[in-house]
Amino acid sequence: MQKITMNKLYKLQFEKVQDSYVLLFPEGMVNLNPSAAEILLQVDGKKSDQDIIKALHLKFPDAPDDLAEDVLDFLRHAQSKEWIHCE
């Protein structure tokens, strides 16, 4: 299993003004929805995609059955945007 890390050009941060998490980068900012923020908050350079799914299942035991599929879809999207790296 590959470990997932944040791209060092991006910083995940809670913005009080937006009342949400954002990804800051040199050219701007990406507003994240709550689900995306919860997934990226799990990215610590130690967890794999499966570790992140397990952590989210523990944090949200009533989550829908397709949680794993949604997380994997988002991680693929985040990787395509180069917000994260799989090592």
C-alpha cells in the first residue's frame, strides 16, 4: 500500500471567513467541501488509502456503504490535481 502525502506547494487550512477548510497555494486557494476536507485531514504521510478509509469509517460509523468508493474517487481526483502524492 502506498503512503499518501500532501504536495508541499499546498497547505490545508481552516478559514474562519469561509467557515470551511481550504487548500492554499502560491496562485490562489481552493475551497473544499466538508467531505473533501475530512479526507485531506487524514493525509499525514503515514496512511495509505485503505488506512484513510478505515479512519473515516471509525469517525463516521453511519456513513453510507459507498464511503470507500467515494474516498478513492476523491483521492484520484486530488492526485490528478497534484494536491497529493502517493509514495
